[in-house]
Amino acid sequence: MFQSLGKYILLLQLSFKKPEKFSVYWKEVMLEMVSVGIGSLGIISIISVFIGAATTIQVAFQLSSPLVPRSIAGSIARDSNILEFSPTISSLVLAGRVGSSFASQIGTMRVTEQIDALEIMGVNAPGYLISPKIIAGITMVPMLVIISIMLGITGGYIACIVTGDITPADYIMGVNEGFDGLTIRVALVKAFVFGFIIASICSYQGFYTSGGALEVGQSATAGVVYSCVWILFADLMITSIML
Amino acid sequence: MIEVKDIYKTFGDNEVLKGISATFHTRKNNLIIGGSGSGKTTLLKCIVGLHEPTKGQVFFEEQNFTEMDFTERVPIRTQIGMLFQNSALFDSMTVEENIMFPLNLFTKQSKEEKLERANFCLERVNLKGKNKLYPAELSGGMKKRVGIARAISMQPKYLFVDEPNSGLDPKTSILIDELIDELTTEYEMTTVVVTHDMNSVMGIGDHIIFLHQGQKWWEGSSKEIAHTDNKELNDFVFASKFMQAAKSKL
């Protein structure tokens, strides 16, 4: 385990060495941003709306006491979305969608000698392949999380209209009540860290692939599994530190 | 000129190279031949720095390549072109982008100049007009030629070729061999080719090193190879019925 950790840290060090030519790296960063951001927008939107709706319905179901105002469902759904569902669930989904793509892309390049070709040319392969992915991860995951929060809250509103468990006015009132900006900061810190975890761990798994197609698949699986575990661990740590 | 001195390479308990020393001459096709598992590709990867030798040194024009770190190696690496066994073209790039890739990173040429160089290289390997194709759209022989075009785009001093004929039909193999031979003369390169193809050996083998069980077993030219009394080399060279028939006519 310590050997893997050492290799991971050394790979990250290599990834952030000075680029051979900034313009070439910049192009790669833009391509990765489009791939991570625009490419994941569909799945993140669908998940966010449904989770937001389901959360609101469940909270409304549990608010059986007449002493508790119905608008509280909006507040609970909002905070649940901001603090947990949008950053964590979105990141777990992104680990599957983006992380597996990173690991398999780099792993395929490894087993087909494309990484060797880069190194022969004198290109810092970790820098060229991994740093754009990490930059894309730490910038686009927070953006996706912000979109996810908005859509999650919108999903809750739609659930109110469709089911009638809570009136939309109560829901909106709850969403506006007692909002604390700290929750957004926590969500963005989580998203930043999760983006880094997904990009770096999956790239690491891909970079050290050896063998053939079977091993590329195994690297992608390992990348997703490790990313998910570390996302959940980091979620706990950030939550306990910041809240 | 490239010189390797007493190279050893071990993977775990498996000692693949056992003290190989050799000199690879400029303007010559230096062939490393041997059976499967003899250590040919490992030796090639030790020379270019993809594997670090367990012991021994590699010199490029008397510069100790083995002792250099990654950054110090870059000036030498920009003078190296390599054709990989499976061509190793970048899947996400077109033919033209593949060839321009090293130029983009290591030169200050304008886009027009880089494009002109890419077109020249493509023309040189008889692939004029294939600029916009992706590697997945190319045949095996075309991939090899694009690999060669990419390898020569920076006008290298050293060309390394790993199994240039693998997966190719005999006619295309000969074309690739001829291309390597012509480019070696044209660019005055030190060319090192790893192969077990006897057509290549007899066709372009100016200087041949035969590896057997990780050791240098024999060294000579294509003219000398048919007349050696080295048993292991004879077993390798005359393994096919075609070569046996050719030998009986010698």
C-alpha cells in the first residue's frame, strides 16, 4: 500500500512539472474540460432532478407532525442537496463516467506503446496526459455540482407540483429560509477534492497498466472503485472538519 | 554512433540481458536479431531509455545517456525517431496531427512550416494526401509508414525500429525495409532495427548482432551470416525450409 502511495505521489509530482510548450497543454486542458463538463451534463442533470424530487417527497412523508411547518421540507431538501446529494452522488456517478474513461484511455495508450512513444520524443508523459485531466476535474466537477444543486432544488419543486404533498409556495419558502452560505462553500470544497480524487486516482490506475485489453478493463474498474472509496472517506473528513 | 557497454537487465528473478556490449554505427542499418525471448526488444528499450539497465551504460556520441535524468535526456531524445512494433500512433489524432506532434512541442516553426514538413514526410513514405485520416482508418502497412513519417519529422540522428515487418505481407515488408534503408542513407542516421525476419536480415543488414538467451552470440554482416559455423545462429537463420533450400544452393 505504501509503495502504491509513493508511486502515486511521484506521478503527481511528474504531472505538474513545467510543460514543454504551454499552448499544446492548454489545448489538451480545453478538450478535457469539454469532455468532463459538457460530456457529463446530461447524466448529472437527470440524476439531480430525480434525487431532488425523491428527497422532497421523502422529507414531506416524514413530516407527519402538525407542529412542524410544511415549509421545513424545502429547507431540508435544499441542505441535503447542497451538502450531500449534489457533491457526493454526482461525484460517485462522475467516477463511473469520467474516471473509467480516464483510466481506460491512459491504460490503452500504455498497452499500445503510445506512452512509450511520448517518452521517446522527450515529452513528459504524466504531465501531458494527467495534468490536463486533473485541471479539468478540479474545475468542471465544482461547476457540475453547482448545476446539480440548482437542478436538485428544481426537482423538489417539480415534485411538489406533481404530488401536492407540499405546496410549491411552502417549498419555496423553505428553500429561502435560513440559508447559510457555508453550505455552498462546503459543497464546492467537496467538489474540488472529489474532482481531484477522480482524475488523479483513475489516471494513476491507467498509467501503470501493464498487459493487454483485460488489464485495461481491470484498471478502469480499480480506478472507479478506489475513487468511490476515497470520495466517501474525503466526504466524511470534509464534513467533520468544516461543519 | 551509439555504444552499449556491459548491459544487464533483470526483471524480478529473470535476467533478460547478460552483459551485452556493442557499437551501432552511423549511416548503417544495425540489426539486432534473435529468437523470441532472446532480449532483443529489452535491449532496444534499454538503449532508448524506456527501461533502465540494471547494470551497464549507453553512450550516444560519447554522452553517457544512462547517467542522465529525464530533463538532460530531452536534447538527445529530440534527435531520436522510433517506429514501434504496433506503430503506436496516437489514436485521437489524424495522420497529419501525429506527424506534427513533435514539431508542435519542440520547434518554434509556424503552422505553415509544420504543415509543409508533415506533407513532405508523408510524401516521402508514399502517403501523400492521407493527412486527415485517423489511425483506425489505416492498414497495417500504412500505419507503419505513418510511424516512420512521424519518426523522421524532426530529422533525427538516430532511428530505432522494433519489428518493422510484424503483421505485414512479404511485399509490404520489403517496401518498409527499403524505406528504412533509404532514410538511413538520406538522413545519415544511426539506425537500429530489432527483427527476426530473415528477409530484412539479408536485405538491409549492414551490421548484425545475434542475441541468444540474453547474450551477444554473434556479430557480423549479412554477407557473413550464411557462412558462419555458429550452431545457434545457424539454427535461427536456417529454421525455415526456404532458407534451408537457399543454403543448399550456396
